[in-house]
Amino acid sequence: MMSEKFASSLSLYDVTHVVDLGWQHLNNGKLLSTAESAGFDVLITKDANMPYQQNLVGRSISLVIVRPKSQDLNDLMALAPDVLNLLPTLSAGDVHRVVAR
């Protein structure tokens, strides 16, 4: 689950967690469609399998997969600057991975 601290590190953008929207039980395809319908431009996830399970061709939403070194919050936070640099470059249907170095 994306922490509030990670979300606040992306404060240049309007960030909402799926739990806050009540969408935590949606499967990946329904989640993408619901997020698109709600006007979201980007979905940030740790689910590395999502692009293999869902076709993003023709979608208006982009996908950013974050892959921290561990589940530790500090490892996730270390990826925030890379995510911030990536967000303005995304186009509809893009899939990008931000991987710990």
C-alpha cells in the first residue's frame, strides 16, 4: 500500500490512494477502467505483473510500476525523486518502471 508519506512526496500532483476511494478490492482491469473513468492520468503501483495482465494500448491512463529494494518505507521513498521526474514525461498508455538501483 502506498504510504501517505510517499504520496506527500509527490505533492506537485493530486495523489489519491485506492483505499481512500474504496477501490482496493477491484481487480486490475476494473481498477484501470474505473481510474480512467474518474479522470486519473496515472496509476502508480508495486504490481509488476499488471502490464502483462492488462493491455494499456488505447487507454488514456499511464502506469508507473515502482520496485523498491524492499518493503521498507525508506526504500520506497528513495524512488520518489525518480517518479517525480518521470510523471511529466508520460503519455497515455505508457508503462514505465522505476526500479531501485
